[in-house]
Amino acid sequence: MKIRKLTIDDAPLERSPGQQADVFVGNLVDERHGGPITIGYGRYAPNQSLTETMAVDDVMIILEGRLSVSTDAGTVTAGPGEIVYMPKGEAVTIRSHEEGAVTAYVTYPHWRPAHA
């Protein structure tokens, strides 16, 4: 794979797998490109919530808005320029606030095959 510049306009946003919330993800690099990680963007509508057990290690960078991520150990809230790390196996609830949120993410390994 060659060096590429990626923007959210390049991301084919689709509803997050297995979720009913207005949460959309768009992979720009994944297993189809031969690399070891998935890179993409996420868009959360206002006041949405999703709960899942992490199937992969996930790093989420908040670009716009705010998100809260809750586990049995507590809750962290992150805004623009902040990063949330969610390790594989952790049960999390991700909640957007009234302004919604836009994120960039990197996962290892690829999240799509892990959800299949």
C-alpha cells in the first residue's frame, strides 16, 4: 500500500455493525488493503449510545463534539484532540452528547472480521 492522505469525505460511512443507534463508521484502510490495522472515521448523531464488548484493541481520536465511554471501572469523557483507548475484551458503553461527535479510529487487528 502506498502513502495516502485520508479525509472524512473519503470514508464510506455505514451504520455501525449490529447497532440500531445513529452511529456510522467508514473504513479507509482495512484487511482488504493488506495492512495489519483498520483506520477510519466515525460519526455519532446527538445523544446516541451503543454498548459492546471490544472485539479488537481500539484507539478513538475525538475530532468534533464529545463522547463518554463507560466501563465497570468508571466513565471518561473526551472532546476534540483527546484520545480514548479501549482494550480488546473490555465491555464499554459509548455515548455521544447533545452536539454529537466525529472521530477517527485505529484498530488492531481489523474490526470487521472480528464482528463477523
